[in-house]
Amino acid sequence: GMIMTFMDQALGIASWQANGNQPQATIQLDVQFIDAVRPGEFVEAYCEVTRQTRSLLFMRGEARVGPRIVATADGIWKILGK
């Protein structure tokens, strides 16, 4: 649950910045768990916009501990407008 929430937040912030800080909502999020995160490890998110339309942002990201990928995620965000 924590990794899913982390990826939703990280991809959401990246998509929000990409859409000019307009209100938005997550409409789909798929997370694939690759490896365990051990207590005390620092997890970083790497995010990218894969496609953007007038009303949707398609995102992809990885959660990493150092060079180790612990999860990947793909999601769609709906731009709600101003």
C-alpha cells in the first residue's frame, strides 16, 4: 500500500507540473511490484510523461532503491481544468 501511494503521489506531482498546475485526478494506476523494500531503505521515484492530450496525461514511473528497481507504475490523469 505504501509503494502504491508513493507512486500515485510522485506521478501525480509530475503530471500536475506537466499540465501547468491545473487541478487533476488519477483515473487509473497500475503498479507492478518487483522487489521488497527493507526497513530503512530510501526509495526514489523517477517519472515521465509518455503522452499528453488536452484532457489526459499518461505517465510512467519507477520506484528505485539505489540502482535497484522495486516497483514500476503506469497511470492516467484527467485534467479537470481551472
